[in-house]
Amino acid sequence: MEFITSAIEDKNRLMFSSPDTADPAAIEASERMNLPFPLAEIVSLRNVWVPHWRERWASHVVVPVYYALPEREVAFVGTQEHVDECVQAFTKSNDASES
């Protein structure tokens, strides 16, 4: 199995948006925890999770769901349309709402 390590600057930009707004202890912890991870995790994100999360997982959730995205989300598009699309994927939940 192939492992990779993220460049700490890239990882911190993704995790904290701006290192200037993060607590220095969080930056230090990030550096300590920057360990190699399986390349297959990244590949599966693109090839398994993203194309199939709605029908394989979200459509089976029956508990209440509250979905929200922060204003400065770096991994997802934070438009109202995107939030609505995500909430609507939880078709079996008797209470799927958003913020």
C-alpha cells in the first residue's frame, strides 16, 4: 500500500483557511500529527464517496439531520443551492433541515 504525506503548508491552508486565524497551539498540533496516510483514501474520496454518497449512505439515514456549512468552508461549495442539495439527499429522514 502506498502512503503519502501532505505538505504541512497545504494541509494547514485546507484545515485552517488562514494560519493567521488559527491558535498557535493548533498549528503546532497539526505539525505533530502530519503523518503519512494511504493514497487510497484520497482516491476513494473522488471515486467512491463523492459520486455515491447520496444513494449509498444519505438515502438510508432515518434520524434527524441538521446540515450547515461555515461561511469560509474550504472543502465544499457554500452556496444555498449546495446546502439545499445536500439536505434533500436525506430522503428517509423525518427531519432534515439546514442553516
